[in-house]
Amino acid sequence: MQKHPQLKVEKRSVFGNKLKKLRKDDILPANVYGKGVPSTAVQMPVKDFQSVYTEVGETGLVDLMIGEEKRPVLIHNVHIEPISRNVLHADFYQVNLKEKVKTMVPLVIIGQAQAVTDKAGLVMQPITEVEVEALPESLPENIEVNIEHLALVDDQVTVGDIKAPQGVTILTDSGQVVVKIAELVSKEAQEEAAAEVAAAQAAKAAEAPEGEAPAATDEAKPGESEKQAEDPQEKV
């Protein structure tokens, strides 16, 4: 049996508004739950949790120690404060090592697309993870996607093209695009740029006195009084 990172926690008796003080003391509130497992409130030092979470993410098994009791769990639903980036809460999903579980696994792009090497296009990645099903011991940390063979615009890799690790089933729709080669400058971007230039030229023409053509330059001559009209407001 594989050896998993161990995380010691203790049962928690603090709830509601009192959790703010717990967090100020660098203690992380969490819950343990699972299929047929009553929810248990626990807590642990934030630094201990972060060390394990950095190592295993949400796909690696952790041996959660509640006193002398060891429970195999996956880390789920990590809540992070968007400004401080501090961890506020986490869940531990207790698993049965003999039953398959479903979870999201990150996709890791490897290699450089031939289209990028040839400066023929750029890489777009619509999705960054897929849902998989496997026994807890077989869950991969990530799944690699090689894109070196993508040479032309519109070349792509779909979920169905990914080779799943042994014992792992990918549940995400096989038709979903993982990586696609797009034009360096899309037709939509070109049309939008052309429309913006035309609008700017029309605005300058409207500002010119009747019967006069718009000036070839907007630079003011030395000593000239400031009687020019304001430029059209820039888009934000």
C-alpha cells in the first residue's frame, strides 16, 4: 500500500462568528465527511494544512489523523480569501479505498506546438482540467497533454484524444476541445480594429469646420492658443 502524507487534526468546538478568532490564531477550521460518514468538525494549524495541500492538491490521498484514528481523505472545497490569499476553510472527503471516486484532475500541457515554432498560430486552451473516476490509490496528480504535433491553424486536441493513465476513466465529454491552434490575429480582431480606425476618422472629420478638410496632424504649433476640440473619449 502506498504511503500518504499525514495530517494531524483535532476535533473542533468553535463555530459561527467565533471562527474569526480561530483564524487570527492561524488555526484552520475544516470538516470531514463522506459517503455514509457523519460530518465531523476539525481544526489544525494553517501551516500544516498548506504544507500537505501544496504536496498533494485535490487528487492525492492524505492520512488524516484524528487523535489515534486514521482516515484516508481527499482535500476538497478549499476556500481562499481573494485579496490576502489566506486559506479560510477546507473539507476532507473520506474515501473507501476499495470504491472508485470522481474528482477533477488538472491538465498539464507539454511540448511546444509546431505552429508556434513556425509562427503560424497561437495555442488556445479552453479547459484546464477534466473529471475522472478511479480508485483513490489510482488518482493521478495530473494528466499530460502533448501538443508538439499541432502544426496548422485549427489543429486541435480533444478530450477523446487524451490517453488516460491505467485504472483511470475520463468522464468529461470526449468532444470537448482541450487545445486548439488559433490564428495569430483572428479575423474578428482585424475587423474590430478596422472599425475602430474608421470611427476615429469619422469623429475627426465631424470636428473640422464646415468646408475644411481635417488637419493632417493634431500637433499644436508653438504659441498657438488652445482652441482645439477635445478628442473623442477613449474606450475603457
